[in-house]
Amino acid sequence: MDNSQFSAIRLLRLAMLAALVLPVILFLFLAVTNYRHTQYVADQRIERTANVLHEHGLKVFETVERAIAETNEIVRGMSDDDIRANEKQLHERLRAMVESLPQLKSLWIFGSDGRALVSSLAYPNPNVDFSDRDYFRAHIDKDAGLFFGRVLRPREPYPGGDFFSVSRRRPSDDGSFRGVVQISLRPEYFEQFYAKLQSAYPGGYAAMVREDGAVLARFPVLNQDVTIRSASPLGDSMRAHPSGGFVEQQSVVDQIDRRLSWQKLSDLPVFVLAGTETKAIRSEWLSSMAGYVLFGIPATAVLLGVMGMALERTRRLYVEQGRRVAAEGALRQAQRMEAIGQLTGGVAHDFNNILMIVKGNVHRLRRDLDDAKLIRKLDMIDTAAQRGETLTRQLLAFSRRQNLTPSVIDLAQRVREFRSLLAPSLRGDIEIRIDVPSTITAVRVDVSELELAVLNLAVNARDAMPNGGTIEIGVRPVTLRGEVAYDKLQGEFVALSVADTGSGIAPDVIARIFEPFFTTKEVGKGTGLGLSQVYGFAKQSGGTVTVWSRIGVGTTFTLYLPRSREVPQRSAPVRADDAATEEAGSVLVVEDNTEVADIATALLNELGYRVTRVGSALAALDLLRDGERFDLVFSDVVMPGGMNGVELAHAIRKDYPDLPVVLTTGYFNALDKPLPRGLPVLRKPYDIAELKKTLQTAMSRTGSAAATG
């Protein structure tokens, strides 16, 4: 993808991110705002409840104070003995007063010794000592005013449930302690009221507590004595702000977190508390957020899904477009390289015939001349012809028209031996590193072409590192899956990489580096055919070659060669005897080029063969059908007349299976057609040693086959 496509993809991704982030931010804002509103509503409800509790408490205790005052008025001026004497009448009056006020449990008049003089509960009153009760002891030494006692249990023989007391000193003219008037109040009266008040709100809480934190009544009800610790957040806040406020605290009794508000009952030493469980506030908040969630999540998901589909379709479109562009570029490059290959192959074919004539005549002249000076000149001509042969070989390698002699080798093992092959061509300031696996990596390649390809890459790397560096040769098994970058090859391959730490190759140059005669080196320092040979070798071996490079970092060439399942072969040296053999046999030479035919005839005669020459494949078949007998047919591949050398070889194999055939060519395009099994091909230009070895091999194979048959 190009920069504009990357920008479009990036913009879509940012839009997707915004489509996710913005709703999340909005949702968080709504969540915070809604939570604050929910808490505000809860605080308003708690405060209203606290106001109701405050008013209720004031009215109850106002009634209690009037009852105490009325009782004191009833017994004003009466001694303890007078009260005992009128106990029955006083009992009836106290009982009537208690029965008229549902919040009261009992009403008592105690003497200075702590014994009850009269009560609303019983007549006659049992002789029980209450001087240890807090509501009595609080008034002995001083006038404590209206005193609120702790929650107590009734003392035998008095019946009933728990109570807390409100008491006041009996008045006296001299200020002496004459006893106490006490009213017992039922906590359940308040708890029932609190329960009714909070029943509409889940998690509601209400309580009445003394200044010291002792709980007098509470909802939810707890059947135990409870005190709010003075060091707790609620205790600290009640002391610091008795008029009221809000605080959150976890109860030490039931471990429930609550939000609480308090108010002091005027000048009484009592507070009322109202509150709600924080869990209930959160539940109310979550319920209010459910609508946003139920609408927001699906809407956001749909939006993200649509944008995701758009992003994926756009990405696929760009990827497909990139693949199409790459495929079109690869096709254009392949067509261009194929056209260059056709051109170079044709040139090499004609040039090989010329070289064949030159080398053949040099060989004949060298044999006939004794003048050392002339022989040195012939050597110079022969050397030039060999250089021309090398050039045509590289051209044919690029055009994939040369004849390869593949064998199965362990590439990792062979690469280990490359150090000695490469060292003479490199400088001392270049380090060679070899990294190959211990496992067998079998490939089927022409070993000499493989070595030449690696040597070309190493020399190329050397020239890219004028100040020294490192060449690393690696082998690894890979699996290709049809990617365009690897010419759509699929299957198991072995990757042979040659990496350097040189100057790198510019991007605009990489597209042309495999073209023949293209070079960035100075004139005279490179033919431009080295990388062409690498390219042609890789292609003709069924693989491909890739290049990665970065300016200032280095370059890596990687050859991908098909992995073979055959067992690697061990190489064995082949020795050839160049001596002439008398009466070696008769050979039918099929060659349309007269000069080349003359050279072939001369070399064959020198080797001891009797030679018969024809100019076409059809003429050769006519001789054979006329009964002419030959020990071998030596034919060119490309010939006029409607039949080439390969077709001639097929015809001879069919009609004369015992007659060996050897083909020779400098243009291997025709060899793209399948050859008969075991048919040798001699590459032009050849010398007498190569000719002799090839003919002897062909004749020995045919002889062995005939003997076996």
C-alpha cells in the first residue's frame, strides 16, 4: 500500500477509535453526572427522613416531659409516707396516664433510698431496690435535668420487654435529694415508627442515640446493646457538627456501608439518625443507567461493526489492489526478462557456433604448428574464446537456455565447503560466516552453477564493502504459500541466503539488478552478468531469488530452491583420457552449419572415428532407413528442414533403440521439450576432451543396456 492508502486506513482506524472512545467518554460523563444526581436525591430523601425523625422525637419527649411535670405536680407537698399512704389512688392515676400515651411503658416515683414509692405497673408495689440504676444514680449528687438512660431489661418481678428511661429529680424547697420521677419508654415503639417510615426505601436506616453513642432505638432492629464509637467518622462528625450533616461509614455491627445524616433534638442529649445503604444508592444509580447501557452498547456495537466492516473491506480492497499492482509489475518484469532472455539466448546460440569454429581451428592449428611464437598467439586466441564461452554461459544462464546437469545434494553440507571456494576471491578484511542447520537439506541442482551463483553473490558483496565487512551465508528450510513476492511458488523449499554489511542498493536500482549487462560499477570492473547468472540459475532450478537491501545497512540475496525428497549423492571425480583411440567407431554427424560440421569432423577424426556428414535430420533418417550402419549419431539440435535434433533422437530411439545418440547445441530453448531418458547433451563450444568423454559415456550406456537386454 502507498502512503495515501496507509493514510486512509489510518483515518478509518482513528474513526473507529473515536467511535469507541467518544461513547465511552460520554457514558462516563453521564455515569458520573447521574451518580451525583442519584446521591443528591438520596441525600434529600435522607435529610427529609431526618427532619421527620427530629420532629417525632421532639413531640414524644415533649409529651414525656409533661407527664413527668404532671406527676411532680400530683405529689407536690407530699412526703414519702403520704405517697405510700395514697399508693392505690396514685397507682390508678399513673396507670391511666401511661395507658393514654402509647410510647410509655411505665411511670415511677422513687424515694431517696432508691425504692419505688408508687408505679403504674403494680399495686402494691414490691419492695425492690433500684438505687443501682443509671436513671437513679444520675440525680443523687446533682440535678441532672432530664436524663436519658441506657436500654435496660426489667427487674424481677416486673414484666415486659426492654426499655430505656427518661428521668428527672423530684423537686424540693431546700434543694435536697428527695428521689426521682422516671418514665420507661419502649424502644419497639420507635422501631416500628422507623420501620414504617423507611419501608418505602430499600436499605433505609433510622436510629435514636444518646450523646455518648449509646443506641436507644434502631431500624433495622438488633437484639443487642449497641454503641457508636466516639472515634468513628460518625461520632467525630456528631461532636463537631451537632446541628447535622452527612457521612459515610461502615457499621461495626452488621458491616454494612451506609450514608448517614444526623440531627440533635434541640437541647436534649439525644440525636436522631437517618440513612441509606450505599449499595442501595448504587443500585438505584445502576438502574437509572440501564437505559443508557441498553441503548448505548448496541448502538456503539453496531457503529463499530459497520466501521469495522468498512475498514476490513477497504483494507482488503487496498491489499487486493496492491497484489494486482504487484502481479502486474511482476508480469511486466517477467515479460521484459523473458524478452531479454530470448534475445540473449539467440545471440548466445549464434555466438557459440562462432566460438566452436574458433576453438576448433585453434585446436587444429596448435596440433599442426611447431612455432612457439605462433602457438603463444593461438593460446591468446583460445583464452579469448574461453572468456567468450564464459559470457555466453552467463547469458544462457539468465535466459535459462543452458543445459544443466542436476544432482541431489545436501545444500547445508555443500555450503560448509564454500569457505575455501570463496576465500581466494575475497579480501583479508572480509569475514565469512556460515550458518547452516545440522539436518539434511536436499536440493536437486547443478553443482557447478550453484557454486558459480554463490561466487557471483560473494564477489558482488565484496565490491559493496570497500572497507571490509562480513559476508554471512545461511541455509534454512522454508515453506512458501504462493505469495507474489516469491513468484507464487508453493511447497517445501530451501532458502540459501548471502548477506553483506555493505553500502546497500538504492530502491530504484533493485528493479534492474538482474538484467544482463546492467551494472552500477565503473567501466571495466563488471560485466553485468553475475547477478543475471544467479537469476537464471534460480529460475531454471525451479525456484526464485529475492533481494532485500537498505542503504548503509547491507544487502541480502536469498535463493529459494525446491527441496528434494531424494537421498543426496556424494560427488566423485571424473577423469577423462584425451588420447586418441584408433578405430573408435563410425559416427553420423548431423549439422546444418558447414564450418561447425568441419570442426566436429576434424575432432572426431582425431579421436579415431569414421565420420559421415549430413545437413538435416531427415537426411540422417534416410541414411538409416537405407541400411547404413553407425555406432553413434552426433546431432545438432536447431536445424532447418522441419525436424530438429530432439525429434530425431526420439525417432531413432523408437526405430533403432540400440543406436546411441548425442545432441549438441549452443541454444537450449529446444530442450524445453522432454528428452529421451539418458540422452546426453554436449554444450557448444566444446573441446576434444569433452567430446570424447561424452561419446564414450553414450556408447557405454547403450552397450550396457544391450547386454542387459
